[in-house]
Amino acid sequence: MGIADRLRYLVVLSRPRFWLYLAGPVAVGVTYGIGDVGDLFTPTTVALAAYFLFPANVLLYGVNDVYDADIDAINPKKEGKEARWRGDRLVAAAVVASGLLGAGTFAITPAVAWPYLVGFFVLAVGYSAPPLRFKTTPLADSVSNGLYVLPGAAAYATVAGAHPPLAALVGAWLWTMGMHTFSAIPDIEPDRAAGIRTTATVLGERRTHAYCLACWTAAAAAFATVDVRLGALLAAYPAFAAWVAVSSVDVDRAYWWFPALNTAVGTLLAMGGLWRVYPLWEVIG
């Protein structure tokens, strides 16, 4: 492959549809952590958003694809919309470099944010790579996906100088558990064929729907203790899970609607945080 081909492959490998799964929480964390709209765009907040938009996704999904190469060879989800690992040394070096670049996030953030950054990097690698390889251990695969929350928690801690509300962390973690497990439903048969045990393969499709519904309902309840409007917004997820479960919509199709749903909810969350410091009536006025 030439340089241009490798760059295109890295973009596909990084799952552009899911870029906002890491960068979005950074935006939400910043909007709820700042005390003034002037603190929204700073060298630190822009650098965090930039890292978690692309390099962090190269790291997360690159490690995943390296250790899932054999499984992905028989996974139909990898046809077209996602990439199978090609084993290129320069691409592998880019994945490693993305991880090393993450060390720079510690240099630009205060110590209060470091536990969240450490947690992200440990889980991002440990989710797929041995010896931890959480993705092959039922329940641990679901719980470890709290890694998607941690960039947002680190961003909040960076701009606020304090830890985010515990209830918000719990709610967001439960949200990721439901999100991950729902997205694993299309992989049930390929994973079973490969001898991989996950929360979804153990529960089966019907009970996995119930598990996701429970996680998202609990997430909405946790957010409601922070602000009832947040709870109402997060209620979109249990409603979505219930609708898919009782409708004729194929879960493989619903899986690809997640980026749109998450982008819409994340945008509303970020706007809510921004309106704390820059009220809507001032924007209109």
C-alpha cells in the first residue's frame, strides 16, 4: 500500500461513524465544567477534543482489529463499513504512535483529570489485548466499555478543577454498558462460531434486549438525580431499546442508527451545558 492508501485505511479502521463516541463526551464534559463561555475553546480543550476525535480512535479500534483478526475474517459486519486488519507494519506503527501521543494529554491536564485518563488507556488496550481482554469475558466486556465516558470526565475535571458529579458518572457508565451490549447483538452468531463468550452470546438476543433496557433505564434514573431534564433526555435510550425489541426492525439495521441517535442526544446535552453559561435568550437577543 502507498501512503495515501494507508491513510485511507487508517480512517476506515478508526470507524468515522463512531468518532464522536470519544470526542462527544469531551465536548459535553467541557460545556458542563466551564464557568464562562470564554473557557469553551482553549488550547487545552481543543487539544483534548482533537486527540479523542481521531488518534484515540485509531488506538482503540486498531488494538481491537489486531487481536480480532481471526474472528473478523468470518464477521459479515466487517464487509464494507468496517475494515479487517491487514497486518501492515506502518499501520501498526501508527496505532502505537496514537497511544504514545496520548501521553501528551497528561502534560496538558491537571492531576485531578489523570485517573480518568489512566482508566481510558488501560481499558482501551485491555478491552481487546491479552492478558485482560475484557471483551471475551461476559459482563466484563460490558462494564469495561465505561472507557467511552472517561474522556468526558477528564475534560470536565480539566476545566472545572474538580471531579464530575458521581451520579452523572454512574449514569454515563450505565449508558455505555447498554450501548456496547446492544451493538454486540449483531455479533452473537459470529462470536459463537468463533468460540467467543460475551454478555450477548451468554444472554441471547431476547435477554440482551432486556439487559440493555435495564442499563438504559438505570442510566436515565441516575441522570435524573442530577437534573430531571437530563433524565428525560436519556429516556430516549430505553424507549429505543423497547421499540426495537417489539418492532420488525432488524437489530443489524438498528445498530447503524446508533451514531445518529448518539449525536442527537450528545448535541442536546452539550447545548444544555452551554446554556448554563450562555442562556438561550442571550443567543436570541
